[in-house]
Amino acid sequence: MTKTFSTIALFKKLKTNAFILNSCMPMGYVPGLPLLCILNGNLCMKVPFLKYKITGKVDKTLVYPVRYVATVIIPEGHVVCFEDLALQKAFVNVDFSVPVGTFRHEAVMDLDKESYEKLRSELLRAYDKIVNSLAFDDAYSDEEERTFKDLFNRILEPSLRPFYQVIDPIFANKYISQQ
């Protein structure tokens, strides 16, 4: 039996994870695009949580700052840390009650809901390829790395880039294109 990791399955588990549920995170927060990192020799995924607010206007859904981050050991899926960024010095000047952008941003403006979800699922499967290569020695090519980076940069909300750069500078420097 071949072992594989699924980011989509992890996100489903996080919705009912006792550690997350007991963290006092208000309702309405959803996982954003995760960041991969190595912590003390362990492959981990930092999962940022943020909220959106529908305004009723097309392409004007409000995007709020990343407020919470759960760190998960991969591939086991154990949550080992939960952070409220409002308590960190790097975010002292951030008002988490004020939106930082709107969805849909320019790079995905041409996509309808179904096409966007398909592209996002493709990105989450690209995460799986990275994780499976690191955790289970699956093959991983330079082309797959480029595809991951392209998908990540297309989907990541531009207004969230600064948060990702602070949450994990190593991941950000490797995968977030400088614009």
C-alpha cells in the first residue's frame, strides 16, 4: 500500500480538530493557502486562517488579514501549535477588523466560481506532490516546482502577501514572486 498525503483531507480534518475548536478562534475563519516548512527536522504545514465578508457586489468580497495560524506536522496531520497573530509584535499595527483587499483579484478575474475552485484544487494537489516527495520519497520534478509556484502566485491574494512573508520568510522567499 502506497502512502500519500492529501491537503484537501487535512483541511477537512482541521474543521473538526479539537485543538483548533478549543483555540477560541471565532466562527467564520477559513484556511488560506498553507506554507510548508521544516521545524526541528519535522516537515510542517503552517495553515493561516482568515475571513471573508460578502458585500453583495460582484468582485467586492472583502478579504481580512490572516489572524490565526495552525502549525501541523506532516504527514501525520497533528496540530502542534496555534497562534493568534494579533499577539505578535510583528503585527502590532495591524487592525484585524479592517479588510486588506477584495476578492477576486486581477490574476483570477477571468475565472468563474467553478474554474477558480478547479484551479485551487489543482494547487492543493500540487502541495500534495511536494509533501509526498519529501515524506515518502516520491519523484518531484523542476516542472512540478514551477507549476506549484505559478499556481500559488496566481491564487494568493496580493493583499495577503505581506502576512505570508512574515509568517514564514523562507517559504515566502522561495515561492512568492516579487512583484
